[in-house]
Amino acid sequence: MAKTLIIFFIFTIIAFLSIAFQPVDDPKDYIKRYETKINNFRVQQLALLQYIKKNNLQTAIDLEEIKEQIDLTRNSMKGVDFFLRYLDPLAYKKINGPLPVEWETEVFEKYEKPYKRIGAGLTLAALYLEEPVVEKDSLARLIQSAISATESYQADSTTRPLQAYTHFFLCNRLYLLNLAAIYTTGFECPHTDRVIPELRHMMAEVKDIYLAYAGSFPSTPLPNEYLELYERALLFARDQPNDNSMFDHFTFIKDYINPLFSLNQTYIRRYEVVSASFVDYSLNNEATSIFKKDLYYGQNTKGIFLRVHDDKALVEIDRIGKMLFYDPILSANNSRSCFSCHNSFEYFTDTATATAFQFNHQDFLPRNTPSLINVEYNHLVMLDGKHINLQNQVKEVVSNHMEMGSDRAALLKKILSCADYEKTFKNLLTYTPQEKEVTFDHVASAITFYYSKFSYGYAPFDEAMDQNKPMPPAVTRGFNLFMSKAQCATCHFVPQFNGVKPPFVGSEFEVLGTPADKNFTALSADVGRFGVNPAPEMLHAFRTGSIRNIAHTKPYMHNGVFTSLEEVIDFYNAGGGAGKGLKVENQTLSSDSLHLSAAEKKDLLVFIHALDEKIPFEAPPAKLPTSRTKSLNNRKVGGDY
Amino acid sequence: MKYILTVMAAFLFLIGCATKKQPMYIYPQGIVEEKKAEFVQYCEKGKVLYGIHCAKCHSTVVADKEVIPDFTPLQLSTYDMRLGFTKHQSTLTERNIPEEELELIIFFLGHKIPNAPTEPKKK
């Protein structure tokens, strides 16, 4: 009896202790740390503002002193960058915007006109110091805007997410993605020599945030496995050279950042983190690596067939999509198909001509044919971002009088005059109950579903990152140049190497000063994005394309003016159109030379070849569906153009 | 002849009366007659999509009939719908319901005839 009592007693004590010492979340200290860091940054900016007001900005020494003060302030900004970028990306543009004016259309704003965002803050202030004339008021205004924006991070509405553990893993995800894509490249950092020192400082500050988090949120901890790897990443960054062109970006991402990202994704899933922020809108919690194609969601490739998951039906959509892709029935004269320009033997582009024929088979179109591979990883489609989804592009190209010249209603009738098309689409109607009959949306969706299946291949570079497959040293040298001295990665962001940067919610446009001809006699007359969004900053701007597979998609630029990658690299090396002496008022590319040596250019090319994806290309169909209209049955697979 | 025509006209008139249904949706003010069919088509598409995506949680059954709730215009914004509710953050994603379809659902919900107010029961 006494034995039972003792056991019961011990059991009670254990139960009591386990309840008493169960970790309890209390965000108080964590939030306090946040508030201190934000306030430090604000105070530092106020000091900078006073310094500017007192300084007479006359001599080079005056300017140098202000530059030093800006660098100091940047350091305290880097201490809170982890929070700033995630909690309010719009306010961040006032603190550290890269451009005075940006026009944005983010995923959830696709139906709206682009929004104008005015940039301000430390990067623009530092760049302004390099102008021939520096006005005190203009400089002070850039800092004043940053101070006001910083104060918004002290508002309750902005700090509310800090009360719950969820925000932490989402902030951390964005931080890791930025470590891979921008923090080591000099993006939003005016002086290259500061990139790595700022990186080290930021990484150490984030460790401090990790510790504060551990103290406040013990029930959803950042496990030791993560913290140990992060510690090693800190040491790695510490031991790397100060010069970001000597920094080993490849190893940094492969051995540290990407594995940290994978771990953070497992915590997001394990702790069932849901986001209430548009920052996470496109990101996929299931993605296990930055270099997996499911990292973010760009386009709905299935269109109206979105809800089809049945394999048999998908095979049918693919079959019919393929047939339509090669079928010249889409054009008014039944001689031009998608394949005519998007040649499946040439990475779905046309490598033979700068720009393709017009429908009249005499004149040429104004722009180069883009490859269809990887287009789904964009939020806006076309070089000018005219379309918000892939299906709209199909609809326009068939009815554009310069391209296929069809009337869509008549075209649908023509397509449905073929028994195979008619029967297949009618059978598929059960999957689209909102449509009572076959529409052109069904046709367009089958086509986009078909060609998108070539966008899921991986390149040797991805395999090196994900599976540690060895890479020739020239590839890693080329990648490290790409990320630093060659300044490619400040527009072509890791991992798709296109104009979509973390958190992957918008597409970027750039003004490069692309010439009309190889001799740089004039700027290309094409207004680009300006045609869609007539803002002065958008004149001659084009959507940034991907670097993947470009070794196979010549010629290059919006007008196909360059026929080799060597010419493209020389163009950038010279500082774009402005660097080549053309008058480009609003070039977003620096007009300074990159000073790349012949060996460096070669390494860049080797790296670009390591982005050749393994794509399961297919042979065209043997024949096309037969139509009830006899005259339609002479059409050739792929057309005549 | 005149007699036959009159009978036919009367007959057609009667059929017209019999099949004339109550309007299912609130037409926007000033909508032209030719656009009404297209307008209804949009609403109908939205209704089907509502049935697929929303009805399971949002509709109720009263006396064996589905009752689709009335939403306020403030509730019917794609941004708030997607991000404003914890549950929607994992269900109402761009992957599950593209913006184009969500707009159709909103179109339908914004133009459907509101439910009759429920009378408080007399004791």
C-alpha cells in the first residue's frame, strides 16, 4: 500500500514539474529587441540628417564625411533588414529603394494599372553624392523620407504580426532567399566594397534576432540543426575576402543558404505556418530547395483545365494541345502555326532570323520571337508585359493581323470542324462545368498546357546546387562573376535568372539602350513597356528574360540585334547603349564599363552553358486531324512559313 | 388569314408569359438590352464556380433549398478574400482559384438577388 502511495506521489510530482516547466511563449522580450533595433536605426538616421544640415557640402572632404555617415547608418539598417523587407516592402522602398521611380504590377494587382512607387533613402542618397551638383535640400529630403518610413515600423499595425511565431519563419524565408539572390550582389548597395562587410554585419545581427526568438517562442523553436549550420555560414562569410568579386557565391549558396532554406521550409510545414501577407503570395511551402521549379507559382499553365487532375484527361489535353500547336488551322490562311515561329527543334524559338515574318509573309515583325521554355515563371508575359496570363497571349496572337490574322469565332468553328478536336473538347467539358460549350479558352488552355511541359527540366547548375554534383571550376568562376563584377545578378535573379526577384511577386523591366543595329548608329525605336504603361521611366524598357538555355536561343535582345552571346556580353561590358555613346535618358543599367577581361568573359559563357536544361523535346505529330471542310485537309504539320 | 395570324400572335404571347422568369440577378443600372444575356452568362459562370469552390463552407440548406449568403461589397475584394482569413490562406490560393475565376465568383455574388430577411419568430 505504502509502495503504491510513493509511486503515486512521485508521479504527481513529475506531472506537476512537467506542467510548471513547460515552455510558455512570451513575445515581450523579442518585441522589445525589435523596438530597440528599429529605434537605433531611426536615431542614427536623425543624426545623419543633422550632419547633412550642418555640413556645407562644398569640398570633396565634406562629401566623403557624409558618405561615411551613410555607411554607418546603413549598418544599423542592415541590423533590421530581416524585418523591414518582410513587414512592409513598400515602406522599405523609401528607406533603401534602388530607383527614384518604380512602376509595379504585382500578382494580385494584375487587373489594375501599374502603381508608381517613389524610392528614397540610403542607396539613392549615396548615389546622389556622386552627381556633379549636390543640393543640400534634395539630399536631406531622401533621408527625411527614410525616417518617416522607419517610423511606420513602430506603428501597432506593422508590429502586430510579431506577437505570433508564424511571422518569424516567413521573415526568415525571405531573408534566406535574399541571401541567395541579392545580398551578395550589390543590389541596393551603392558601393561594391561595402557589400561583404554589410553582409557579415547583417548575418551577425540576424543571429541576435534568432537568439531573441528562442527566448520568446520556446514552443516552436528554431532547432539546433539550423542554428549550427547558420553558425558555420557566419564563419564562412567571415573568412571570405572583402571584395565581392572574390567572394565564393557558389559555395555560400550551395553549402549554406540553400540547405538553410530547405530546413526553414520544413519548419514552416511542421509548425503549420500560414501567412497573412502578400509577400508569401507566390511562394510554395512544399518546395524543398531554392533551385526546384516549384519554388514559386508564376502562371496557370492549365488555364481553364486547372481542376483536371485525372491522368487520362491530362494525356488527352496534352495530345490535343500538341496537335493544335503544330496546326496551321489557327491562322486565317491555314499556313501558319505556333511552330512556325516557336520551333520545337530550336528551344521553341526561331534562331534563323532577328524577327519573324509578318502574316503577309513579306514584312518582318518588330520583335524577336521569345522561347516558350520557362515563360510560366513570369507574372507578366511578353517583352512589354502586355499580358497577365499565358492564355491571353494565345488569344491575341491568333487574332493579331500581323501574326495569324484569324477571327476567333470563325477560328473556333474551323477547329471544331475537325472530328478529333470536337470530340475531345466535348468530352473534356465535364471538367469545366461553368462553360456549357467549347470556347476558345479551351483551345488556348490546351496549347499552354502542352508547351509548358518543357519548362520542368533541370540544368547541370541546378544539380550541382541540389545534389552536390561536381562542376568544372570555370562554371563556379563564371557564376561568381555573374553574381558580382559582371553585375548580371542584380537584374537576372537567382534561381530562375529572370527579372523576378524574391519574394517573386512581380516582373521587372529594364532600360538597356539596345541599339537598332550592331554598329550602334541609333537607339532601337521600339518604345517597349511605354506602349503599355506610358510613363517616362518606361520608355524603351523591356521585361528581363531568363538566362536559362540562352546558349540555344540566338539572336538576342528584343529586336534580335545581337547574334552571339559574345556580342551580348560585350554590350553589357561597355555599359549598354549609353556606354556605347548612344543618348539614353533613362537607362537603368550603369553606363560604366565592367572591365571584364577576355578570360572572365569566357568563364561567364561557361557558366551560361551550365544553365542548359535537360528538356524532353518531342517530334511533331505525324498528321493533323481531318476536317469536314475538305479544303482544310491540305494543311501541313507545322504550316508553311 | 387575318384570323390565323391573330390566333398565332395570341398563342405566342401566352407562351412568352408562361416562360418569362423572375430576373435572377440585379442588373447594373443603365445596362443596355443587348448586354443582358452576356451579363447573365457571367453571373451563371460565377455561380457554378461558387458551387465548386465556396458552397461547401458558405452555403446553408434551409427547407431542402441551398441558401447562398449575402456578402457585403467590402467582403468581396480578391485581396481581402485571399489574405484576410486564416482558412482562405491555404484554400483560396492562386493555384486553386486563379484571379480570373475569383472575379467571376465575385461578379455573381455581387449581383445575385439578396436573400429575403428572415422574420423573427413570434412567440
